[in-house]
Amino acid sequence: MTEFTLTLIKLAFLAVLWLFVIAAVGVIRADLFGSKAAARAANRESKPRPPKPRQQQPKPQRQPRSAQHAAPTKLVVVQGERAGTVIDLTGVPITIGRANDATLVVTDDYASSRHARIYAQDGQWIVEDLGSTNGTYLGRTKVSQPMPVPPGVPVRIGKTVIELRK
């Protein structure tokens, strides 16, 4: 090989090495400060959404079995980075996790990408752990199977605590 060819190979290798370093710094930066996509998803979640036209009449009819007289209408983040966030309950399942496509995106190191799901069934709201590493807790009980969530009882996912409220 000629000296010119070796110089070109060295320069190409150096360029690839710098691209690797820049990519590694970008990943570390995103882990430390969050990615732009996560910030956009957080901003999107904090904006109020127009309510979807769904019939929720069966819920109030079946709710009197419990001590509560009215079905919960919102999900509130009471602790954690997203404290104060309110999501209206419209009967659509709510996914919680670190993934950008989750309904409630939490940037908590103890939360999985798809950590838990809250959905309506037979007039009550159910919490289900989706195979998370650190678990989901309803009050002080670890959720190992789908469990009904009474209004006001905290659901803990890592450092984030949420409650169903009227």
C-alpha cells in the first residue's frame, strides 16, 4: 500500500472514532439532562386535553357498592417529578412508564418503559403491573395481579405517587 492510502485509512479511522465519542457524549447527556423528546412528551401531557365524548353512565350506577358515592373523574400525580399533573379519566386505558408513547411519562430511574396500566372495568378503575422490575404498589400492597383502585388510595411507581380523585 502506498503512503497516501495508509494516511486515508488513518483519517477514516480517526473520523469513525470521533463519531463514536460524540454519540457516547450525546447518550450520557440525554441520560443526565433528559432528551428533547421526553421534554416534548412531558409538555404535551401537561396541556389540558378536550374531553372525549364517551358515555360514563354505567360507572356511577355501579359505584354505590363501595363507600364512595361518585366515580373518580381524574388521575392526579401527588408526588414525584410530575407532581400536580392531572389526567381526566375518560374510560381509555392509561399507561404509565418511561416510554415516550405512555399516557403518563415518568422520568424516574425506578420506573420501567411500560410500567403499569390503569383501566376501567365493571364500573371501577383497575391497576395492573406490566411486568416492571421494581413493582407497582397500591397503598402498601405490591400489585401482582390486576387490582381495583379506590379513590384517594395512593398508587406508587418508583418515586411517583398517583391517586384517583373525584
